[in-house]
Amino acid sequence: QLQLVESGGGLVQPGGSLRISCAASGSTLDVYAIGWFRQAPGQEREGVSCISRSGGSTNYADSVKGRFTISRDNRKNTVYLQMNSLKPEDTGVYYCAAKRNPWDTLACAYGMDYWGKGAAVTVSS
């Protein structure tokens, strides 16, 4: 059973940066595609970014493209989301999720197998 724990959330001013992490335990992470999702207050959860098993493929929501960078270190069983030029509309709870995938492709649109409990990010002055 894979467990995912997010960390690194917090309060940041508009224009600032934050890096959130997703640490996995219970299984090796390199058989999973990993996605970051977020849910703003009163809104539905949305996909933010996805990374393939090796990290060779990534994608981003249009709203974060050019500002956020997803990466992973399979030796450390950890995935990261670097968030730059943060805007108030980036506020929300950020979740990482894993999808077991036999291929090294993006797979975050097909229903995730495991979810973390989330890390809160607040962008406000």
C-alpha cells in the first residue's frame, strides 16, 4: 500500500515562490505516474501537473504553465512542485496522487490509485 504525504505548504505573498513535496512510503515510487491536483475553497478539484515514471514527460494546466515545474527524485521516493510567480488564485489545498502505470507515460487523466491528504497553500498579501 502506497502512502503519500505532502509538505511545504504555507502562506506566501503574491509573486513569491514555494516548493511543495510529496514523499512516498510503502512502495517504490518509480512504477507510478504522479499528479498534483488542487482544490480552491468552494471549487472542484482540478489537475495542475503530471509527471511520468521516469520524469521524462510532464504536462501542466494552462493556468500554471510557465510558472510551475514538476520534478521527481525516484531515489528519494519524492515528487516536487516548484511554484513561482504565485497568484492569489493559486490558493488552495494541493494534493499529490499516484497512478500505477506499466508504461513510462503520463497517466493522470485516468483515475488515480492513491492520494495524499493535502497541503494548504495560501497566496495573499
